[in-house]
Amino acid sequence: MTKAECKLFYGMEKPRLEAFLDGIRAVKQSYGDGQVILSQGEPTDKLGVVLNGEIEGVYYGTEGDTTLVSTFGEGMVFADFLAADSSKTSPVTLSAVGECTVLHIPIEGLFSPPKAVEAEARRMLWNLVGIYSAQYFELKDRLFCLSAGTLREKILRFLSLQREKAGSDSFVLGCTRERMAAYLNAERSALCRELSRMRADGILACSDKKFSLKV
């Protein structure tokens, strides 16, 4: 992914964008598979943009348990709210999944940029508002799924939303069973068992990431 394809940089011409990033001292950094980008309990004053690859956020419990909380793909922004509040620390450890490249942007540069790039800073802030709007609706969808009383109903709500987005009863999910289970706050084994039951009951057909809803 190029910077021009990232929603955070929408409407910004490349020469002006590069001048803005240089002016606020943004830093591009590459990470190897499993390398930690931000540790749980660590503060930061920089928001991040995934230029390529993927990042996952994992919560490490006091008894050694781990929970996959979030994933960030190409073009996605992370640690933005955290960077805006110096009194807060990261609730999860952010690590690279495979090779990835991240652009670290000092949050101060968005609110107190050099005068020569003030227009670019305003544009980026507007873009952030648009990203937050999309995130609101994504969170709304997840809460809709999680509020269901049973795992089957959670799965049905989740798949119905995917069907609506695809505009077809048949669609391809962009996530693995593990990610789907984490999204629905369920165990992977329980999710797979319920999917098998739903397939036997004629509610759906599925093969790997391909699904077809029958109801």
C-alpha cells in the first residue's frame, strides 16, 4: 500500500504529504514477524499507520492467559487515542504478523504543526474524523453480534451482516476461524462445533472462508 491509498492521507498530494510528514518528524519503521511494536503498559505519543503487513493486539493476563483483542491491516490507524492522552498506557501488546512497515506520526504534529504545513494537518484531522465514524459503525455491528443470547445467534448475526455487505447470500469472509471466534468472544473449538451443527441443520454451507446462508 502506498501512502496515497491510506484513508488518513486522503486528499493530500504526495509532495505536500511528504513535506508535512518530514515537517512533523514522522518515522517509517519496518518490523519482523512477532516483533513488538508497542508493549502492554507502555505509553506513546505517536499514532501509527500500517503501510503494509498486519499487526495484532494481544492482552496478556496476570495468570498467563492471552486474548486477541484487535487486528490492524494495511492502511489502518492504531494507538491514536492512546497518543492523545499521555496519562494512559497501552492495554495490549501490539506485534507484527509477518513482515510489516509502520509509519509513526507524532500526535503533537497534528495539533501544533509548522506553519508551512498547517493545511495538511487540518486535512489529516478531518480524515481522522472520517475514520472514527467508520469505527463507530464497526463497533456498533460487533455489539449487535455480542448482545445475542447464544453462540448460534451471534454467528447468525455476524454472517447476516457479512451477507448484507456483500449483497449476496454467498460471500467470502476476510478472517480465519480464530479471528471470527475472537470477534464473537468465543472459543475457536466451540465456534467450529456450532458451525458444523448449523451446516447439518441446513442453515448454512461453508468451506474454509466461503459461506452461503440459507436463511
